[in-house]
Amino acid sequence: QVQLVESGGGLVQAGGSLRLSCAVSERTFSSHAMSWFRQTPGKERQFVAAFSRTGRSTYYADSAKGRFTISRDNARNMVYLQMNSLKPEDTALYYCAARLKDAASAYDRTDAYTSWGQGTQVPVSS
């Protein structure tokens, strides 16, 4: 069973930076690709960033390109989301997610994912 635990959220001013972390259960990387999503109240969960099935490529939502970076540390079973130049519209609950490498759905669809963390809140003040 895949377990994901996010951390690193917190209040940040617009223009600031934050790094989110996701602790991933062992051996998950061998069978799963990792991503970050976010959600605000009353809205659907939104794709932010993802690794490809091979882990050699990354994908970003237009809103994240140039400001956010997804990375991982295989030895520590960690996935990160570095967020720079934060904006008030980045305020959301951020989720780490894992999808099987042979998932039929695309990386930016929530139905591709079988495991989710509990989320970490990121409020960005103006």
C-alpha cells in the first residue's frame, strides 16, 4: 500500500518561496510516477506538476511553468515541489499523488492516480 505524507506548507507572502515535501513509502518509485495537485474550496483538484512514467521528464501546468519545480530524492523516498514567485492565486491545499506507471489516464487527470496524501495548506498573502 502506497503511503504519502506531505509537509512544508505554511503562510507565505506574495513573491516568496516555499518547498513542499512528500514522504513516499518504500519501493513506490519502482512502480509509480509522482505528481503534485492542488485544490481550493469549491473547485476541482487541479494538476500542478508531474514526473513522466520513466521519471526522466517533467510536466507542468501553465500556471506553474517557470516558477515551480518538481524533483525527487530516490535514496530518501522523497518528492519535492519548489515554488518560487508565489502569487495569491497559488493559495490552495497541495496534494502529493502517485499513479501506476501503466495507468491508462493522462498524468494531468485525477483519475490516473491511485494514492493521495492528506494535503498541506499553502496560503499566499498579498
